[in-house]
Amino acid sequence: MVKMKVSKVLVVALVLVMVLSTASFAASSMNIVQGTPKIDGEIDAVWATANTVKSEIFIGGDASTNNVGEFKALWDEDNYYILAIVKDEVISDASADSYQQDSIDWYLDVANNKTVEYDAIDGQFRANFANVSSVMHRADTSGFVTAAKEIDGGWLVEAKVPFLKKMKAGDVVGIDFQVNNDNDGDGVRDGVSNWAALSGDGWKDTSQFGGEGVLVAAPAAKPATTTTTTANPKTGDDNNVLLFGIIALIAAMTAVFVLKGKKKAASYK
Ligand SMILES: [Ca+2]
Ligand SMILES: [Ca+2]
Ligand SMILES: [Ca+2]
Ligand SMILES: [Ca+2]
């Protein structure tokens, strides 16, 4: 009877631990497939292997004046690559400030350590539809390349950002993507949309990026068709949850054995 009660309590505790551990890992996540595109504004075949996410979190302005961008990412040992396709009916760089122009921002926290201050190799990167680009926070801008052009119904940006360290499959980077939209061409930004942002403070606080990219190997066989990663994709975090569950289970079994032993010892008294 006592044993049954103890087991029930342990099962409830185990479920609670697993639910809580899942909740603590609820960041937006995408798998970033290995691949090396050429940065020329043309969409290479390798982009078809990359996952796509959309900027549908509206941080600033009227949501009706926000443009949604589609973003893809690839990686290799040295570089992080992005492709952005933005639907935009009125294209403008009337403002002297690049963030007020039709432009995209993308964010990179290389070690995914989510500090407030940007580390030296972290950065916020920007390019507008006319391929005017800039790098914020990161002093070393070597190897940063962008290509942009207008397309039917909007514009695209293809870009390369060196990680400034060697990366490997399994590494996780902190990321986000953003579209800045001047909706009426008056030189004032009307809307901002992000993929993962936790607030509008990503420009000064890497803990607010809200997104994680898991570097995964290139597909072995024929490239798969493009897929969209949305809610709770499978990531390395699932391994953490599983590990947590196994540890909790072992702890529970140990507790049962200890209690059993105690009961036995008591009966020998
Ligand atoms: Ca290309
Ligand atoms: Ca960092
Ligand atoms: Ca616009
Ligand atoms: Ca405007």
C-alpha cells in the first residue's frame, strides 16, 4: 500500500519534471543545413535543401503595414549564409537611416550564450533592397558579403557572414531575422516583423533574439524539397528532455529501492 502511494507520487513528479524541462526549452528553433551558396543574388540549387522561416512577429508599427519576409539559412565550417525574400509593393530608401529603409536585419549569437552585451564575434547585420549593407557590434567585418536585387513583387538578399571561428554539426547559434518596411515611401519606417524576437531589444541585447539554429549535416542523398519549420521542430533540445527524463526515472527507481530497503531493514528490528 505504502509502496503504491510512493510510486504514484514518483510518477507525478517524473511527469512534472518532463513538462517543466520541455517548457524551459521553448525557443523558436530551426535546423540549419550544411551547404555553401555563391553570394551573387541568384538562388543556388543548394538553397532548396535549406529550411524556411517567416517573420510573422510584429514588434513595431501597425501589423497591416508590416512586410513578411521568408528567410533561409545555410552554414559551413567558416560561414553563416542567409537568403531573404521580401514581398514589398512600395520599395523605398528615402530615409538616410538604413533601418528606416526597406531592409532586412539578421542577428547572430555565435556561441548562443544569450548575453545582454554582444560578444566580439556576435553581430547584427543589415542589407537593403539596393544592396547597401552594414554590420553592427562586430568590429571585424572581413568576409561579410551581401547581394540584393529587386524581383517580381519585392526583393531578395543573399548574404555571407563569417562565424569568425570553426563550426561543426551539432553546434547551436542564437539567431533572428527581421524586415524593416517603409510602407508608403515617405522615409519613415512603418512596420517591423521578426521571426523569433522576444522583444524589440535584439539590437542591443542578444538574449532577446529568441531563435536558435541547430547546425546539421547536409542531406546525404538527393536534396529534399523545401520545408517550413514552425512549431516545436525536432532539435538537440529533445535530446536534453530525453536525458532529463532518463535521469528522473533512474532517481525514481533508486528512491523506490531505498524505501524498499528501509522497509526491509525495519522489519528486521
Ligand atoms: Ca547565389
Ligand atoms: Ca554571444
Ligand atoms: Ca516597403
Ligand atoms: Ca513610411
